Amino acid sequence: MSKKHIVIIGLGGVGGYFGFKISQENEATKTNTISFVARAQTYETVKKKGLTLHSPEHKNSNTQPDFIHQHISDIQQPDVVFICVKEYDLENVCKQLTSVINQHTILIPMMNGADIYDRIRTIIPHNTTLPSCVYVASHIKEKGIVEHKGKSGKLIFGRDPEHSSEDLNWIIDLMENSKINYDFKENALIDIWTKFIFIASFGLVTAKYNSSIGAICTVEEQKEEASQIMAEIKSIADKKGIHLADDIIEKTFEKASTFPSQTPTSLQLDVNSGKKENELNLFAGAIIRYGKETNSHTSFTQKVYQDIKTIHNII
């Protein structure tokens, strides 16, 4: 098989972790061409010193990609693009990609959110985009250095419903060869929405109360609010033909109870630190939009959304 051009956009906790694994394996085999795209100080650091990953999985913690770019416009003929940016950068990245991808380029968003696939297809309607979600405990330690703790990160991805016959064997081989923990599903939407029901409900309620995952599991008022949001999400999923488990709400609280009780959420940290860019639209915005599309009630999510905006003076 001819060399493929693999591009990773964004070297934060997610892109840094998975991009490192893909690049380090390729350094040994030279099977493909690997390009990273990063901004500002991250770009400078990786260009000079390579990408560093502190992880119990790797003894050699440094990798040098074949190319490191500061601008998406510098990418040439990519075969697959892993989009690993914050959701509020997604539209901007997709618009820039339209001028560098070709008709065969496959897009894999390593992002968690129920509407990511739809938002990409709005801007890039004809390419294959693989619905996906990720599980990984990693973060930026400093620019160009990513720290990973706990068990191996995992990517769950599935076929593009609009391009169901696309040959993805080489993508699966890339995961295998890069020693990435993955699940490939014919339909990944149940997994994506199962994760979304957790991160959206807990993200919104912790942001409102500046609390923790443990508090939502134990403080009755907060638990009830999270339950109401989950019920609204499940109703939307049902109407979209995405059949989540009947006991999804109970199972979500069971999963949450396995986290250390003081664990925060990223939305809570961003909102309560006054960060202007946050994932409020990724969670509440998506629920409200899908509610309108499916004629589903989202009044509780709307109330929590407004509460957060009022409490934190968000316009």
C-alpha cells in the first residue's frame, strides 16, 4: 500500500496523546507521512524539540513528526485528518480545511459532542467524516508537553452514514499499528450519545453550582437537575432513532460514582474561571437545537443554560 499522509490538527490533551502514538510508531516504520498542525508556542516547541508525552505507556517520551505546520493552509494532499481542537474552533478549522483536502480525504473528529458530525458536514458536505468519541485522561502540562494518567486512551469511531461503503481497512490498520485502543462500530452513534448524556448533564450542572461530579451524585437538588437534563437528551435520541439503554440515567450515575468525588468538569472550570470560550454551546446549545428539530421538550436544559449565563454574566 502506498504511503498515506496522516494529519493531526491540535496538540492538546487529545491530539497530543493520540498524535504521539501515531507519530512514534511511524518514526520506526516510515510507513506513512505524519504532519502536525499547532499554534504559536506549541508549534515552536514541537518544531525544536518534538512532541513530548509523559505516560506510563511509553518509555521513550518524545516523537518528531515528518512535518510540523503552524497553518492549516500549509497541509498538502492529506489522506486523513484527525481534528483535535476545542469545539468552539471547529467551524473555523473546517472552513480552512476546505481549501486543502481532496475528495478522498477522510475526516476523524477526536471530539466529544452529539452534534460534531452534523456541524462538520454543514461545511464539508461531500467528504467521509467518521462519527467518533474519545476517552482519555490527558492534559497539556506545558506547550508541547502532554501528560497522560490512568488507563489507555480509547477512540470509538464508526462508519459515515452517508458513505457507508467507504474502505476503512487502512484506518483500522493505522490504529492497530499505532497501538491505539479503539472500537470500530458500524454505527457509533449510541456510544457518542451515551457519552454525551454524561458530559452534557454533569458539565452543565457543575458549571451552574461550581460543584463536582461527586456533589451531583449526592446532593439531591443537583442530582435531580442532572437527571432532568439526561431525560431530555434521551427523549431527543429516541426521536432521532438512536436507542439508548432504558436505564441510561441510572447507568450514568453509576459511572459517575467511580470518579474521585472532587473531580471537576472542563465546562465548570472554564465558566467559573471567567474564560470567554467554553463548551456551553456544545452541550446546552446542541440539546436546544436538536430539541427544536425533533419537537422535543428542552425546557429544563434551557433553564439551566439561562441560569449559568445569568450567574456568570455570559452574554
